[in-house]
Amino acid sequence: MKLSASKKLTVTLVACLLVTFSCDDDAFSEGNPSQPNVESSFNTVEEAEKAVFGIYAGLQANDMWAREFWWIPDMLSDETQTAGPQLESFRAALLNYNIDAANPLFSTVWRGLYRIINRSNFVITTLPTKEGILPDETISQLVGEAKFLRAWSYFQLVSYWGTVPLTLEPVGDTSGVPMAESEDQIYAAIVADLTDADSSLPSVTEYRGTGNLGRATRGAAQGLLGRVELYRGNYQAAKTALEKVVNSGAYALADNYVDNHQEELENNIESLFEIQFSQYESGNQGWSQNGNGGKIEQLRTHEYSPHVWHNTLPSETLKAAFEDGDPRYAASFLTYGDAYGPEGSEIFDAGDVAQGITDIEEHWKKYGYEYKEARPDLWSGINIRVLRYADVLLMLAEIENELSGPTGVALGYLNQVRDRVGMPNYPTAEYPTGSQDEMLAAIMHERQVELNSEQVRARDMKRWFREGKMGPPHPNYEAKHEFVPIPLDEIDNNNAIDESDQKPGY
């Protein structure tokens, strides 16, 4: 949802209230009677919706998707290499698996995730107290949205950090939040939240053509649950969730691959969930540390763009994975000699590269403005796609292969994705699919090229390595790298944990 100016202002006000309401209720027993409090607020549908918009705003924050979150999955995958010395050392360290608990990136993203969780907890615990004041269906839907966002946040934490502090209530004091008993306890909370969201959220078809498109839907909850269960190796549970997405008839592959990475066709028929950013305006600067404020845009596009900061390049491993003639290569990378800009009026060469390495010919194009601008500005309003239908089909192909072997059903899912880009159907000479292992190789290949630079690869590599299906994710990989470390400042500031809770090896 591209929030209007009024909704953006509302997000700011509500986010302030969320901080206020996290305090002990005794704070409201005295003092200014006009001071906002739980009892006097969120008593209309509009006010309740604004509380939920405050959670979405956390996704747009600088310490989340506007700038920092995607560095962790991108740098821990094999998709990226540095474009030169201008990449900050703490980011480049992750590329080399030189990982330690003092890295500020971990602290920043950790804080952003728990901000979303705390805002979600507030909505989940507060809105049910408005029964009889708000319509039951409104409470159910808005709590479902909050549960979806809380589940997404905890999934990032448990999949990258392992066992972490778990709270399903707003944090109202300074005593700290203890570690969960186990990863399983966190996953149980995630599955419960997504199951509830599945039953309470509307179909995306109810939002198309309205200003609500972009909010969490039933299909988003089902798709995320499928991703969670696949990551855990629970294939049947993942299949059940993902088949609901397919059988709903609400989703399909977009006509063109590039429709999923450009601004004009955001929230299209392929999209299950994406992070919403304000429409791009030349010269605008919209950047918020915590997601509160007016126009919020993202910097990922131009961290990677050869025309702006040019901090990263596609890796040699990723480029080599593409088959000859795969149009997703040209859609993902801008190569010397390529036409770009308005109606292809410019020809890309080394003189266009803003800074850093110029002797490598291929540079990032995906999520860039080069498809329509000769000299892109710093800021970007392109939504970042979190989950799309092509991923659902590829996950189902993998699940089918795991449960039943190289069936025609698995091939059908794979070839739907191939057909969209005009690539030959499997089996091919390079990827025969007669055995379960051969089918898996084709699926792994297709996920690598179709979903490149979409924050999917690092978790895929991790689970495939864990299951013995591929080698270590990085040459410097050690056993401790199964998880990243708990940030040092979290150990210092959270009274309920200490150094003994740190991940082994850090």
C-alpha cells in the first residue's frame, strides 16, 4: 500500500503512542487527564487501523528494508561481491564470513525486528479489549495483520540467530526479555500466528483496485507459512500451506519477469507480499531511522546501482549459473554495451560507473531505475518484493520431489516458471530430471537464477547444507556460522540474558 500523506502522518503519531503505551498502566493513574491512553484511544476503526499502519511503518525503517535488513541475506549468500573499497568494512566482513558480535549491522537489524514485534504485540493484546466497541471482524482482521508481521519478524530472527528472546506481550519495563526455551518454541509461535492470520485475513482479491493493496492477506500468510515449514524440513505441512495459495486462483505469474522489479507494476498478480515505498520523485529525500515520518523511500536500489554508490557487484558464481539465452540474465545485470535509459537512448560502458571497479563488465540492474533513467537519483520508490508466486511454484516443485520423487507434478511447477521467460522445458541436456537428485539440481538452479538478489539464496544454501544437499555456503564457513551472533549491546542492555546466552564460537 502506497500510504497517502495523511496516513503517513498517522503512522508517526501512532508510533509515538505505541511507545507511550508500552509503559506501566500506573503511569496513567495520575497527571494530565487528556494524556493519550489505551482506554481513550483506538475506539474507532480508523484509529485501530492506524495502529496497524504503525507496524508496517517499521518495515520501511532505515534499520529494516529502507537500507539495512537486506545486507544480511545478501552478504551471506554467494550472489554478491564487493565493487571496491567504498563498501563499508562491517558490510564487507560478512562477504568473507568474518563475523563477530560487535558488527553494528547485527545490532541495527535486531533492533528493527524487535521494534516491529513490540508494535505488533501492542496491537495483538490491545485491540481484543475493544470488543463491543469495534466490530468483531475488524478486530480479527487487524490482529491477523499484526500476527503476520510478528511471525515474519520472528522468522528472520530464528532463522538467522537461532534461539532469541521471545515475548508475545508488549515490553513495559526494563527487567529484560529472556531467551526462548528453544528454536522450536519460537517456531511454534510463528506457526500459530500464521495459522490465525490465514483464518482472519482477507483474500488479495478483496484489495485489488483499492487503496488497501499491499496489506497482508490470506495468501501472504499461507505463502510465508509454506516458506517457514520448508525451511524446517516439514515438507507435508509446507505443501498444505502452499497448495492453498495455488488453489485460491488469486495469483499467477506476471506476464514479464521484469514486472516484479519495477515501480509501475508493483503489487501485481504475482505478488504475495512486498515492502511498500513511496512513489519516486526526482530530488526527493525520504529516509527514516524507525519508519516514522512522511515519504519513505529505500536505498537498496542505489547501494547497488553502477550509477550511484555502486557498492556491490553480482558474483562470478551467480553470473555463471545462468544458461545461455536466459533473458533473466539481461533483466538482472547491466553489461557494457547494453542500451538503457529512456527508450534505450544510452549505451552502458565503463565511463558510466560511478566509483569502484570498472574492469568487470556486469553490474547490478535488477531493482534499478536504469530501465527508464539515464542518471538515476539517490532515492528509490521501488517496492522490495518479499514473496511472489514464482517462489511458491518452485517451493512446491522441491516439496513434490522430496515427497514423491521426480514426478510430472514437480516438472509442471518448474516449467511454469521456465515458460514465462521462454526457456526450454525441463528436462534439458544440462539438467536431466530422471532421478530425484537430478530433479533437485534443476530446482536448485531455477531458484538461484529466478530469485537472484531477492534475499532468498542465503537461507536456501543454509538449509540445503544442513540437509547434506550441497557444500558449505562459503569457503570460510565454520560450524559457528550456522547462526550469526547476538549483538553485544543486546547482551549489555537486556538484563534477562548474559554472555552465556551468546551463540557458540562468538
